[in-house]
Amino acid sequence: MKKEEIFKKYKDEWVLIECRKVDENFELIEGEPLYHSKDKDEVYRKLLETRPKDYTIEYTGEVPEDLVVML
């Protein structure tokens, strides 16, 4: 499933996605949604249960301008 389709189908949710295709910057192009929820913690629990090899967790809603993300 293409990234745009995933974002449209699971709008305003956290989605655990098994990566099938990424670009040269490792940005998701296509993947298989494994789990989705409005609760971020539920998605991270599912990640620990399933332990997919190549994955990303994406938030499909608007990210507030004042939000800081640390990796």
C-alpha cells in the first residue's frame, strides 16, 4: 500500500508499518500497515509484540508547530 493511501485510510492515527519500499533517504514509499490506533502507546506495545524487521511508525495527522521530536 502506498504511503498516501495509508495516510488517507488511517487519518489522525498512529500506524505501525512494515516497510516494503523506501527512497534513498529511507522515507517510506510503500508498506504494509500492521497496526493502527489513536493511542500511540498501543502502537508501541504492538511493536514490542510483533517485532517486525523493517518498520516505521507514522502519525497521519497534523503535527503541532510547537511539538519537538527527538530521535
